[in-house]
Amino acid sequence: MAPLAHSILVTGSNRGIGMELVRQLVEMTDPPEHIFATCRNPDGPRGKALHDLADKHPNIHVVQLEVEDQSSVKAAVPVVESHLKGKGLNLLINNAGRNSCTLLLEDVDQQDMLSDFSTNVAGPIIVVKEFLPLLKRAATETTTEELSCRKAAIINVSSLIGSIGGFDVSVPPMYSYRSSKAALNMITICLSVELKKDGILCTSVHPGWVKTDMGTEKAPLTVQCSVQGILKVLANLSSSSTGAFLDWKGNSIPW
Ligand SMILES: NC(=O)c1ccc[n+]([C@@H]2O[C@H](COP(=O)([O-])OP(=O)(O)OC[C@H]3O[C@@H](n4cnc5c(N)ncnc54)[C@H](OP(=O)(O)O)[C@@H]3O)[C@@H](O)[C@H]2O)c1
């Protein structure tokens, strides 16, 4: 089977869904040549599990990247470039996220709103902006017009509860988180339109409700199961899936 992509960058990969993405990518029968496992504090205690994994796999490169700090994002680009040795970056997975859990209107706090938007909206768009030259380069390396993760793609890890069209009244409003993911979805659509001519696909993916620090133990889905599904979905993305909002099983979600 062809590799999902030759080079993949994952933000927020030191725990949760990001860490499991890196773990399953490296265990594929045909793993990516380069996996850039980024995290904001690689040398702190939270980076240890990622370093332990990277020590066993030379194709994992641990890279410092704080999505809220543009200078950190900018500094990560030449580090990634130095490993790619003239080649482009095929797949960027904007996974890092935050949920300040302001459940009801009475809980809403300006700083929480700004923090969720900073991580979940401003973060991903800045990461795309800074890595765009490497994504564009990757897109020119394949002759096929068909969009795919093997060519060049951006995946924004979004959430079903950011859906306006499929608004779920059984879930608390969670104003800051839900509105930040709705905004991220708008970014996905804008990018899919703007970058189509450059051969770059952009899709929002909902991982399911997953047992992680964010999803909590109450979640029905294991992180292993969610990521297995996500990776299957990514392998099947094509020109028709750019600008789509899909769940971890590949089902379409209303915006
Ligand atoms: N779990 C679910 O049920 C669920 C459902 C729908 C969508 N999602 C989305 O899936 C993605 C991953 O969630 P998760 O469940 O794996 O969450 P998680 O276990 O809380 O992990 C979040 C990850 O994001 C990183 N991160 C947070 N802020 C960051 C920043 N400013 N810069 C760089 N990294 C940052 C964290 O790093 P630190 O360790 O440094 O904090 C951590 O690696 C998120 O976008 C989330 O919104 C999750």
C-alpha cells in the first residue's frame, strides 16, 4: 500500500489524539519518511513520552511549536525544512486544541473566550500561513491533478459540537469552544477555496468523542479507535473532499 504521505506534521502531539496519530503513523507498514511531532514544551515533563517514542523511531522528529506564538511557529519552519532536504511537506494536521469548558452563559469569561480562539482559530491559520511554502512545494512534486494527503493537504481537527447546521441541543452551549470550532470550520472552507489552485486540499475532521484529557473518561471512544478511523479517512481524501467536514468514520457533517 502507498504511504499516506511522505512527510506529516502534527501539532499538539505530546498527548491525546496527536500522540496517538504519531504512534499509529510510525507503526504503519509503509510509514512516512518524516513525522514532525510538534509540541509546545518538548523538554518539559509533558514531552517525555514523545521523546521516548522518537528515540525508537528515527523518522520521528520532535519539534518545538507553540501554536499561539507566531515566532515559535516561524522558528519551526527551518527545523522541518532541514530534515526535508529540499522536498515539500505533504500533510499538516492542525490537532492542538483547547477547551476552557465554559458550559453556560453564566460561566463565560473574556479571557477563556480569547484563549480558546487563540489556540483553536488563530493558531491553526498561523501554522498554515508559515508552512504554506513547504506545502506548495509538496504539491508541485506530484504530476497528478487529483488532490490528496500524498500530494499536499491540511487537516483541521474540529468538532461535531462546532457544527451550526447539525447543532446538538443535548450538549451544553460551551460558548468559547463551540464557537472557536465553528470559526475553524470557516477557515477550512476559505483555505479549501484559496488553495485549490495550488493543489492543496483542506478538510475539517471530527475525531468523535474520545477518551483523552479533553474528552475525559466518560467518552465512548478510545483514542486508538478514533485515530484508526481518522487515518483511514485521510487515506481516502480526494479532490471531492476538499472543503468537507467529515467525522472519523468518513461521514459528512453539516457545517
Ligand atoms: N477528545 C475529544 O473528545 C475531542 C472531540 C472533538 C474534537 N477534539 C479535538 O481534537 C484535538 C485533540 O484533542 P485531545 O482530545 O487530544 O486533547 P488533549 O488530550 O487535551 O490534548 C491537547 C493537545 O493540544 C496541545 N496544545 C494545547 N494548546 C496548545 C498550544 N497553544 N500550542 C501547542 N499545543 C497545544 C496540548 O499540549 P500540552 O500538553 O502542552 O497542553 C496537547 O498536546 C483538539 O483540537 C480537540 O479540540 C477532541
